[in-house]
Amino acid sequence: MITLKDGNIPSREEAAKKSKGLEGIVAAQTGISHIDGINGRLYYRGIDINDLAANSTFEETTALLWYGKLPTKGQLERFQQKFADNRLIPNDVISILLSLPKKTSPMGVLRTAVSVMATYDPDEGDNSLEANVNKSIRLTASMPTVVAAWNRIRNGLWPVTPSKTLSHAANFLYMLTDRVPTETEAKVLDTALILHADHGLNASTFAARITASTLSNLHSSITSAIGTLKGPLHGGANEQVMRMLLEIGDVDRVEQYLRGMFAAKKKIMGFGHRVYKADDPRAAWLQKLSREISESTNNMRWYQMSERIREIVQEKTSLPINVDFYSASLYYTLNIPIDLFTPIFAISRVAGWTAHVYEQYSDNRLIRPESEYIGPMNVPYVPISERE
């Protein structure tokens, strides 16, 4: 619905203008996450993201999103074991990855693999909540395996078999590098995954809910979400932030570079958000994590450049920093390839996507908005012999 001001119904023109890109339109009710854009707050199931980032793990946060409350110690241990037991992907999926052109984008590979894995899921065809939770466990556990396997395959290396003892975040880094990560490396990535796990009715989540509203299956919904996240206006902003940092090259060149950007009125990636009018609360955590991993690896270059960019941009504009800004330097300092930044977003956000699919199924109505026709009317049909 469109929010009314002073009890007045907006004109058709006002409504059309406000709803471009569905801005200002409430398309669903949800109990999964809440964004307070004015004050820069984010809540999962009513719990402040700051509390979760400080105290939780990705596995525990996923259980919270799916089941609606924090698990007990025993429940969490069983949940973690299910994740560990479902990290392998079918050999036939590995064969498909081996057959793909090496230039295929990681997001394209992930979209293809998720679609294929539907055919191997033992609960395929069962749309009950229990079956969908089982599918979600398999998907969430195995998507990091796909991403890490593809990165090794395209570099001429054989995929690393997933660990059954490492955490979700640590296992991903292990499969990516064939090296057990340090405690700091695992912790900073784990916290980053928590921060990205859900974020209201963003484009990819909405795509998942639209697909689910047709009563298509969970894998189809997640494939839709991945395809939507693949677009550079949704996923990929942190990749562009990192490319900007690489182009600048050194903290001493930041001011000159930004002067050129301001003069040319070019967008500086990592600033501004459709919802947040204050700093994105996730950005403060990613700033802290980026500094932590930079200090741990004795590589402060990218963090220091990011800090200088933030200082200059926020001196000249009122734009808040967003979740993409510091995640760029964080992932790059973890030696993660730039084109894997968006797939990492996906292997976290699948927790929220699947929670929204459950919610859509629970009180479903086909999502089918209207459109306003603005083309010509009563156009005569001209025979082909008379057309110019």
C-alpha cells in the first residue's frame, strides 16, 4: 500500500511517481527482519543485529531466521551437525562444473548448480515445511562448496573435500585455500555472514517470494534470488568498491582521485542506500572487522584507504556508508577473489531467502501487481504491403 500523508489520497500521478521501482509500496508482511532506516537499526526476529554480531554464529543466526527463536544448546549442536553432514555436492554436479567454460562467472555457476541440485534432492516434489527445511539445510550447507569448488576448478585445481569439523565460515575458507584458517579469519567471515543473512524485502528476496507465490519449489525460488542478486544494481557493489581501491592504489592518492570523481559528478560506490538515512548498522561492524583482519595480517593498506575515502566523502556529502563499503577491504584482505564477493553474499543470504520462502508458503497469495499502460491506443493494423 502507499503511505498517505495528512489523510489525503495521492493523485494517480503522485502514486505512479512514488511507486517507481515499487518504492513506498508494502508488498508483504514479515516477522523475519525489520529495518529502521531512519535510526540505522536492523533486527532479526526482533533481536538487534549488534547483539547477534557480537554473540552469535552464522549457524545459530540461520536457526533463528528459520525457526523464529534462538535454539537451545542441544538444538544448535544438532543443527550444526546437519550442516556438516550436508556439505558435499553430487559428483554429477562436479562433472557439470568441470564442463563449464573457465570464463563463466561464479554467480552464473552458482545459479546453474542450485538449479541442477534440485534434481538430486531426496525431498524434490515435497513442498511441506519439513521437506523445505531439509532442502534448505542441504542448500545452505552445500552452496559454499559450489563456490569454492568452482574457484579451484577454474584455476586448474581439484576441489577440496569439505570438513565435517569446521564451522560454516571456516570450512568455506578451508575449501577455498586448502588451508585451515586462523581463528581471526574464521571469526571475521562468520560475523560478516551473520550481517548479510537477511535484509527485508530487497530485490533478491522479493524475487524468491514471487517465485514461491506461484507454488514453484524452493530450489526454483532460490535460483530466482541468485539470478536477481547477480545484477550489479543489487549484488556486486562491494566488487566495485574494491576495484575503486585498486584503481586508487595508495592512501596518498585518495584525495586527488575523489576530487576528480566529485568534479565529474560520478557515483562513489559504498555510499547511500534506498532504505537507510543513517549509517547502515552492518557497516560499523564491517569497519571493525576490516580493521581487525588488517591488523591480524599486517596489511593495513586497503583499510586505511577505505577510512580516508569515508572521511572525505562524508565531509562533502550527507551520504551514509552502506554494507558494501568495508566488506570489500575485508574480503580482499582475506585473499578472496573479487568476483567471489557476491557469491559470499549469496551463501549468507540464502538463510534469509529460505526463511522468506517458508513465510510466503504459509499464507500464500499469488504476487501479481498491476501495471499502468502508457502507450498509444486504437492503432490501426496496416497490411504488410502498405507499410513503409
